[in-house]
Amino acid sequence: MVQSLLSNDKKPDIYELGVADGIKEMLAVHGFTKDKILNTTVSNLAESLHIDYYVALIIYNSAREI
């Protein structure tokens, strides 16, 4: 959905994360970038996205790797 609205040049850096495409799109819809992910706690990430802590931890760790 979001991916189809953005040209290849304007994709947010979250599309480089090593997570499922649906998670990347959810992050994009909520305005997350790699820096925004890294500047929040895993607990806040989980709460703001309404996801499990474990999934938020996977997202956070993936952002640290890129």
C-alpha cells in the first residue's frame, strides 16, 4: 500500500530493515524512520505500534544493523 505510493527514490530508510514487508509498511504509515526507531525505547515502540514487545525488539535490532 504505502510502497506503491512512494517512488523508489523516496522510500524511507525503514524499507532497508530485515523485517517483513507488512511491518515496514506499518512503520512507514506511522512515520517511523531508522533514527526515530533508535531514539525510542523498545517498550515505547511496542506501545505506539500496538505490537508485542518481542516484535518491537526485532524491529529495533534490525534498525541497529543497517
